[in-house]
Amino acid sequence: MATFKTVLGPHAAVAAIKSGELRLKSDELEFTDFKETHHAFKPMVDRQAFDICEMAITTLILAKSYGRPLHLLPAVMIGRLQQPVASVNSRLNMASPGDLRGKRIGVRSFAQTTVTWQRGILKCDYDADFDGVEWIKFEDGHVPEAPDPATQAPEGRKMAEMLKAGDIDVALGLKADGDGTVPLFSDDPEGQAWHKRHGCFAINHVIAVPETMVRDHLDAIAEFYALLRANKSLAEPEPLADDPRPMGFEANRASLELLIRYMNELDMLRVRMTPDDLIDPRIREVIGE
């Protein structure tokens, strides 16, 4: 019997797996819980610290771009529209969401998945000009080689407080609260127009497995993926007509293609990539994809 070190966030889509209601037949899942799941991403990137790990999709794409031995398991843990979580100081006069030249923009980290989606949307859908933008970050990224032009925010400051004080102009990844802040995407605050145009949701978190799992425990990956399918059926007895958290590689291809296009346009990747670079053919075969 093997024991697999596993990190999964507090999602309905994996609740039955984490509770033990759904189990592997011969092996065990040993769960490590983090107060914030994203704290698992850096050790997974650096040293493949876990056998099965929830991971931000941008982190996984960057890690693959820089040669980390990680592979996608195509099950979305978090998917949404990103437009509602971007805000601007209400005193700032902006002609459009893309009117960002010379602005001070706060981000949790420069390559955070939400921020990457939003920067891609701004550049490719709004023709944003990032020339002269001052990026202010509150955390470092998970892939140290990745480009990061942001400067660290002053110690003890919070992004929402800095936005309201006028010390930054825009905050990506932060929802406007109406008290001194308003939505950045004022023309499409819920993202529905973007969703209709592109036909997908924005993937945030997926599952990553290291090469050692693919090499040594491919059958366990297939069995775990079947548990994910079973748990999704328990959490969502009626399939959603428009599912923000689809399972399956082809079901997620449109979102992956769009994000990678954004990342290529933003010059984030060491090499040009496609969605097929993320998933190993051995995984596709064993999960029936």
C-alpha cells in the first residue's frame, strides 16, 4: 500500500474525498491542510513536495515553461469570471478599463492567476497600454525565475487600504466595495460579455501531479481521477449547463488556450506553449482523454 501526500482546498468538489467517504481501493491519501491553499504551491514547484496538489493554473503553466516536472490533471477546483474582482479608486478619472498608462496598480503577486487573467483581458480585449505602469505587489510569486517587475508594498500596508488612500490607483484581484472604490470593468462588471465572446470561464485552480507519480503510480492517478468524477456527481447531481468547473482536458481546452494566449502576449513564458504541453500523454490515456 502506498500513501500519497495530498493538498486539496475546502471545495465541495473534493469534500467526499477529504472526508474519506470516497477512497482509493488499495492506497491512502494523506492530507496536508493549509490555511490558504496557495501556500502549498511554492514547495510543489520547488521540490515537488506533494504527490497530488491543487495548484493555480498560471503557476502550473509557468512551472512547465521553466522545466519543472509537473503535469496537469484536468479537474478544475476554482473557475469563475475575473471581472468582478478588479477595482479602482473612485476619485480617478479613467476613459476606459484599458486607460492604465502610468498608473499605480496593486497586485497580490505579479503572476497570480487572477491578475494574469485580468492583465490579459486588459491587454487583448481593451488594448491596454502598460507603459509606465508601476506595479506594487504584496507577495512574491511561486516560480522564482518568472518575470516580476513589481516592487514590494510598504511593510504593514494592505491593498484595500492603499487603494482607498489613493496610494495606488487600481487593484487587481480586489472587489470594489463602493466605499471609495468602484469596479475597474465598469462596462462589463460581471464579465458576462467577455464570457459570451470567448465561450468559457477563467480557470483558477486545477490539480497537479509530479513526474514521479506518473512514472510510478499511473494507476493511482487514474483511480484518483475517477474519485474526482464521483465527487463532482455528488456535489452537483444535476450537470450544469454552463459549468465554471468542468472536468476533462477537452472541456477545458478553450479556457487553457485563451490563458496561454494571454500569457504569450504578456511575455510571461520562457517558451511558447499550447494546452497540450500541460498534460502528459500517459495521463490522457489512463483517464480516457
